[in-house]
Amino acid sequence: MAYVFATGRDTEAIVAQLGDRFAGVLQVDGYAAYKALVKRSRPGRIRLAFCLAHARRKFVAVHKTTQSPAALEVLQQIAAIYAIAERIRGGTAAQRQTVREAESRPLMDALKRRLTGLLEDLSVKSTLAKAIRCTLGHWDGLTLFLADGRVEIDSNTVERTMRPIALGRHSYLRRIGTQRAQLGRPRLVADHGQAEQRRSADLAGRRAGTHRLGPHQEPSAA
């Protein structure tokens, strides 16, 4: 596994990494730049395998905020699919595909039927309806793992591997910001102290009936 740094996440940055001749499956989230990449390539040349964990998170968020029984039911159905994925983890691509066709596909089909049925009874503005529409809109990519044993059910393995890099970058940038603030603070304090000294001297001079001389002033004759 290798990580390639890019200054942006747009389609051009992805093309620069993959090259013009890449053909195959990309395991990705639902980011729009990947979809744009597929549209600009030859039909069938690039297939997107979407992440079931990303779809699941949407229903987790709905259940946390609304305690929706329907959202909980969807999460339970997804959990059953994950149980199969965990059981066959480490098997060959052929072994995984066989089990997925026999066991995972019926569960995914049932999940789609349930999502479609729920959508008919929900307000279009509800958060659960939005989660369902997003999931169904990515369905082809979410079910690609059923027909290809090489494809994972989600992209969690990659995300876990990348997390220390992202956390390290965040920590480094935060330290740099703190150091810059600390370097600037003594000068600000010193400047403030000098200004206070000048104001005190001016006040003392006015009270004594005198004033401070400017750089080009001469003392007046007695």
C-alpha cells in the first residue's frame, strides 16, 4: 500500500495520480470527484466500489438524533451483512464471492426492498429519507462487492491506516501555530511596556510644567 500526496482533491488531482490508462475498480467514498472521473472515462473502464460504512454512518446519525425505530432496523440489517464479511475475512477472492452470492446478496436485496418501502411513507425532508436516498443513489457501487471477491465491503482498512497521518499533520500544524503565537507574544508585551513608560514620562513632564523634546527640538533659552 502506498500513499500519494496531492495538494487538492479535485478530479484533475486524481487523474494525475492514476494516469490516463488506469482501468479497474476504485474503492472510494461518495466524493463527487470520483464520479466525475468515471463520467470522463470510457464506459466500463473504471468502476466505483462504494463504502457501506459511509452509508451506515448516515443511519447512525439519524438514530442518535431521532431514536427512529426504522433507522435502528436498517442498522440491524447492515450488521447482519457485516457479520458475514467478518466471518469470511482472510479468505480467497473466489471463496468470498461464493459466500457473498449465497448469503450476502439476499440480505442486500432485502435491505434495498426495505429502504424503498420506507421511502414511500416518509416526508421528503426527513433526515431518514435523505439517508435512504443517498444510499439508494449509490447502490450499484455499494453492491459491487457481491460480484467481485477482491472488493472489500467498505474502505475502513484504508481509512484506519491514513488516520495517524492526518492526526500527525493536525498535531504538527497546531504546534507550529502555538510556537508562532509564543514568539510574537514577548514582543507585544515589550512594546506595550515601552508605550506605558512613554505615557508615564509625558504625564510626569506635564505635571512638572515641562514637556518632552522631540528629536529636532532645542531647549528654550532661560
